[in-house]
Amino acid sequence: MNDQQRRRPAKPHRRPQKDPVRFLAFEALRAVDERDAYANLVLPPLLKKARAKGDFDARDAALATELVYGTLRRQGTYDAIVAACIDRPLREVDPPVLDVLNMGVHQLLGTRIPTHAAVSASVELARVVLGEGRAKFVNAVLRKVAADDLDGWVARVAPSYDEDAEDHLAVVHSHPRWIVSALWDALGSGRAGIEDLLEADNERPEVTLVARPGRSTTDELLTALGDENGLPGRWSPYAVRMAEGGEPGALSAVQEARAGVQDEGSQLVAAALANAPVDGSDTRWLDGCAGPGGKAALLAALAAERGAALLAAEKQPHRARLVERALAGNPGPYQVVTADGTRPPWRPESFDRVLMDVPCSGLGALRRRPEARWRRRAEDLESFAPLQRGLLREALKAVRVGGIVGYATCSPHLAETRVVVEDVLKGRGGEPVEAEWVDARPLMPGVPALGDGPDVQLWPHLHGTDAMYLALLRRTA
């Protein structure tokens, strides 16, 4: 046999095959990284466009959603695993390459996709979006990852709990260390409690609907969803839980704003404020930070049942428009204004009830916005602190003597919750305010594990809700 006969024929050039599901997931991950976008805002229009083109069915959409959210939730763990499989610092890996790698790691360690399919699909995606050279790098890394399962890798890359408890939990449960520390302080429990909370943050949350009183009922929503797709809420009398994969926008009650998508914790906060006892009149209600409108819509419906009027104020014009959309068609009197709650246009002592759901770090909604955990920094809380205190002070000025203020935040961080309330009541950094605590726990009947009060902190692992905080205060002078 001569040299020419021994020479193998060259492989014909093959154009990479674009997998629409993984390509869409990659697009979403790049938008989150490059534009500081949120997956829950980026992904739905991408899925809608793909369905309109006929590229996607329901199973494709479910897989794309799992790839995006699973990769974002477990990013910290996957980063540590990838770092153990390469010979350079992780920061030297280009972000698009790391997105493809982490999405591949998620398929290998976080889904039931067969190993060969997970690797080959990831390498093919790399050929399409990164080029042949980087695809070889992706192939080499993922083949190393495939040599062990998730538990095996975590045992290798995470420090021991005894050596460094917070760093261990940060790697195992994919949270930045400072968030682990803050959540642990707020929870005030042992290892089992914090591990349950961190794991709950990594679970896909249920879609929960709210039936706005006087406009819709839970029975209507349950009938529309059917026995297999709808369940009553756990705690809120207005809540209905949707089965996985349902589309709330397909329901006529949601299309007509008679119902909406709203976490049960948010419903409980609004209902508690509405049901708190007040002395005297009860006709003027204020939502001082109303955007995007979920709590305002529930409050407006509850106010209408009692003949009260709601003023919904929102500083950002585009969010004020969302509030208007949420309140459209409310049977009772209401008004939406674009206004800054720290410099309010209303007169002091104008309201009987005031809700101030303040801007915050959002650490209570990490299930829904997993990318926020990697975007936030501990120092961010310093920028929220003056605003949160200023809004609460103005809320207490806006309510009349004997009226109720609800201070709410979607964060369990002590610096954004009880510390803010105590500072304002004691006059730290401003004038002291004459107000007293009202026990919020009886206003959430049937909800367990509400702590020692008088304020309430909800938790994903205990209540199946976002980690909403509520303090109720009655103005006394």
C-alpha cells in the first residue's frame, strides 16, 4: 500500500447545525449578562417570537426556560466546577464561552438529558455562536465535567462546612457568600434552616394568580384552569396556584385585569394592611410606591368594596402606566399619579391607610430573579437606606392620627426591614415619629411560623412565598 493509499481522505466541511432551543437560551443568557436584563422580561418575548415562526412547541419552550433559569440559579456552583476543569483563572474565560459552558454543565448535572446528547448539543452550539476553536475548548471541558455527578463535583470544589460554613453553603447552594451571611442573620436558625432557605431559592416558583375582589373569584379562575391545572392558594383567600407550564395570559380574567399574576406573599401584605383596625374614618387609602401595580390593584378592589378610594403613586412614569393598566376597570374610585413619595404632592394626614412597599435589594425574590444574586453587592444596601427611611417617614406624615401605615419590602435583609422601622420610630437621622407597632400576625390567619412579631417575615421554604416583610404602624400623635 503506497503513501497515497494510506492517506485518509479529508473530512468534508460541515456547517454547524443551529439548535433553536439552545440558541434561544444562549440569546437570553447573553442579554442578561450584556444588558443587565432580567430573564423573566427577556425570555417571554423570545419564546413568543419562536412560537410565531413555528420553531417551538410547548416542550421546546419548557426546555429553553429550564436551561436559562437553571443555568442562572446554579451559576455559582457551575463556575466553581468549570474553574476546576480549566488551566486558567475563570475571569479569563470570555463571558459568551462561559455561558455555553455553564449551560452545558447544567444539562450534564442538573437535568436528565443523556451525557452524550448534553455534550454534543453544547459543542454544536459553540460551533454556531463561538467558532470551531472555542468549540473544541467547550468539548474538552464538558468531557471532564461528565466524569462525575453533581454531588461528586460539589464534594471536590466546595470547602468543608467545618472549615468555612458560609463559603461551603455559597458553593453548594449557588449564592454569593455575603447573601448567605445576610439571609442566615435574618433567619436566625441553624444549618438546617439556612440550607432549606437556600435550596428553596433554587426551586422554580409556582405561578400564582390573584382574583381581585368584586371583579373575579377564585372559583372562576379554578373553573377556567380545570381540575388538573388549578389549585387553591395556601394562605391568601384571593389566590389560585397554576400547574407548571400554564399560561396566565390566556385567561380572560387576566386579559381583562380582573385577575392578575401575584405572589401569595404580596397578596398577604396588601390584605393585612386592608384589614388592620383603624380608629375613625376609613375612606382614603394610599399606595405610595405602587409600581408595577399588583398590590395597588388588590388594594383598589378591597377599597371599592368598602366605599373607599385609593390613590396610587409611582415615581417612574413607565411604571405608573403599568399601575394604570392594572387598575383599569376597577369599580370603585381611584387615581394614579406620577409622584415621588419622598416629596409628596398630598397634604399631611390625608389618608387613613398607607402602604409603602419600598425599593430594595430584592433578595426576597431570588427564586424569580436568580440573576439578581450575582448582580447585587453588599454595598448596594447603603444606597437604598436613605430612600427607605425617607419613604417611611413621609408615609407616617401622610396618615392621620389613628391611621395605619404598612412598611413592606421584598427583602429579608435586616438592614432593609426591622432596622429601618426602628430607626424611623426612634428619630435616627430625622425627626422622631409618634407611632406604635401593630401586631401583623393575626392579620395573616392560618399562616404558620410567623415568628415573635409584631412584624412579619415570610420565607420561601416555610410559606412557599417570596420573602416579603411587613411592619404595621399606627400613628399616635
